[in-house]
Amino acid sequence: MEIIALFFSAILINNFVLHYFLGICPFLGVSKKIDSALSMGLAVTFVMSITAAVSWAINHWILIPYQLDYLQIVSFILVIASLVQLVEMFIRKISPPLYQALGIYLPLITTNCAIFFLALMAALKNYNFIETVIFGIGSGLGFTLAIILMAGIREQLDLADVPEALKGAGISLIVAGIMALAFLGFSGMIK
Amino acid sequence: MDILVPILTMAALGLFFSAGLVFAYKKLRVYEDPKIEIVSEMLPQANCGACGYSGCRAFAAAVVKGEAPPENCPVGGEEVANQIADTLGIKAGEIIKKVARVHCRGTWNAAKSRGSYLGISTCFAAHLIGGNKQCSFGCLGLGDCVLACAFDAMYMSEEGLPVITEDKCTACGKCVDACPRSILDLQPISQEIIVFCRSEDRGPIARKVCKNACIACGICVRACPDAIILENYLAKIVDFKKIDPEKIPDIEKCPTDSIGRLKKENER
């Protein structure tokens, strides 16, 4: 039961983008079209789930037994960077157009604070292995949900009569803020 | 000695992950011809898609493979085509310089309005409900084409028609795709005589809704029967090379001014 609660709270309540405001760079950068937003979300979900598992293993089998907790940050960065390289190679091989569409934002997953935050948060809260992985998948899906909703709204925004000064980044940030307000409504549903 | 533990740990982790990546690289490597990069750098990097590929890089890949001729990049023109051809050791074909042309003279004064349009301010949206002018073929005047132009080669005149600065136009075709009514198309820059109307209405109806509509009277056809025909109540230039330069004044006798030479910007 607790695991289900953890899963849904990672998606809806503690949504990384709309609650913690992490990972805003790809959230604004790749949310112009729904299909590339979906691919970005899935790439982030993949990296997040694997990062959660691998960083848990490193943390509990290597860092904690040898009292090397202070190496958490640098070793998690290593994990994330390697995984992103792997995903990049994989996408380039499987789908060159998708590789083009994601562009610079794909290698930038490396520096996506959301993924790093996930690894640190899981270590901080002392989740066990299953909880960590569920937390990772849930957070990834939460990111995917947020970026797809954003892309849907931005596709509609193309037809809206936006004041000249707010076109582009301005209106996107306002939309993100309103979405965050809406998601605030979920808080308190699961303790 | 304590310092060795973290150093060795990090080194071991780093080695482990790099070994994993090396293994993955062997499996997932994508071979890319280095010539693609060289050709890509010669292209204008406008990524406009006029060549029919999704961007300059995709076009470069096609040229290197021999799927596309180097002269297909209208933005780069002759210079870039020859440069690429030299690099790859192939021959560039002849280039006909084209520009976008506007085929409507339905200014706010000339074309009768259907009422004031207050909807979404794009031609695409206005076209869905039949447009703002009584003529159902003419320019809607809301400037989708101007927004589409990546080269700053178009502007909306005060009379409500797009004007093309032919020096800047690269014939990428973005405006042609943007126009819901196909008012624009690409023509060789050497073509002097242009039909300024798209109306397929019969003469009396066309004349009623717009002062500058082609009414299919046939004056231009009588001047140059080889080059101009009437099709769907509209003059159509079949082969502009057959237009006799001496007959141009006869063609310009058009009673509604819907065929003739493009007025230069300073003559407006």
C-alpha cells in the first residue's frame, strides 16, 4: 500500500517539475510538440529508473559499507552521465529523426537536476531497493505527464492571440506557473 | 593511506562505467561519412527545407550519397552548388533562379469585403470560415506568408497584399506552403509577365467582387496565343519563354490590370 502511495505521490503530488521546479530546461525546451515531448519524457523516465537502481546499489554496497557517503554526489553524477551517453547512442541508432528533434536537450539530461535530485533524495530518505526504483519510475512518469500537458497547451497557444511582449518564453513560464497551481490541488490527497 | 580508498573506489567505478560504454559503443555505433560534415558546413544552415529534406544536414547526407544533386539548395544558389560539386568531384547542374510571386491584386480597395473579420488573426483560420473578402480565391491579407518567411523577404503592404523583395527571396517555398489559398508560387525570376489573379469565377461574378480580377476576356490570349491560354475562366501562362517582348504592351491592355509586369517597388 505504501509503495502505491509513494508511486502516485511521485507522479502527482511531489511532481518534480511542478512541485520542486526541477528540470525546467528540457520542460520548456522540448515542449513545443507532443510527440517529441513524449520521447523526451520517456528518455528521462528511463534514465531516472536506471539511475535510481544503480545509485541505490552503489550507495548501499560500496559507499555506506566503506563510510564513503561524501562521495555520493560525484558517484551519482558518474552514473547519470554514463547512462545518458548510453541513451544517446541508443536513440541515435534506433531513430535518427528523434535524435535530431531532441537535439542539445538529450545530452543535457546529464545536467538535469531532477535526476540528480532523485538519486540524492532516495539516499536521504533511506528508501529500500524496491521503494527507490518505484520512486524513480514514478518521478519519471510525473515528468513525462508534466511535459506532455505543457506541450499540449503550447500547441494550442500557437493559435492564441498572445500579447507581443509575452510571446515565447514569457507565456510558457506563466502557463507553467498556472499548471503548478493546479497541481497544488493534489497535495493532501496522499499523506 | 585513508585517501587511497576513495581514489580507488572512484577509479574502479569510472573504469566499470567506461567499460560498459565501450561495450555499448561497439554494439550501437553509427558510422557517418566524414564528407557529410564537410558538405553540411558549406550549406547556408538556414534549415528551411526548400530542398525537400528536413534540414541542411539531411540534404548534405543525400548529396554525399548521390541521392540529390548539389544545385537543389535554392538558398545557396550557384556558388554553393559549385563549391560542393568541386569537393565531391561531381558536376553541378544549371540553376534557374526562382522567386516567390504573389498572384492577387485584391487590395482592400479593389476587393469587396464580406464584413469585418474579428476571429483568430491568421489566414489559415480566416480561410476556414470562407475568408474576409467576397472573392473566395483572393489573398486574405492577414500575413501568414510574411510570418513564414525566414529571410525577411516579405512584408504586408498598406493595401493588404504581401510584397516580395526579390533580392532577398531565396525561393525556399515556405510562404507557398503557408498560404491556404495558393496565392503564391515560385517562378523563374526572368519571367516578366505574371497573372495577378487566382479567381476561377465567371467574368461577371469575378468583376463584381473585385476590381482587379481576371474576367477571362481573352485580350492577353489574343496577343500571345502560344504562351497564354484561358483555363477555368482564368488566364494562364503556359510557357513564358514564348511571350514576344513586343507584344507586352498589348498584354498590358488588360482591362482589370490582372496580368502584366510586376511593378517595381519604387513605382508603387
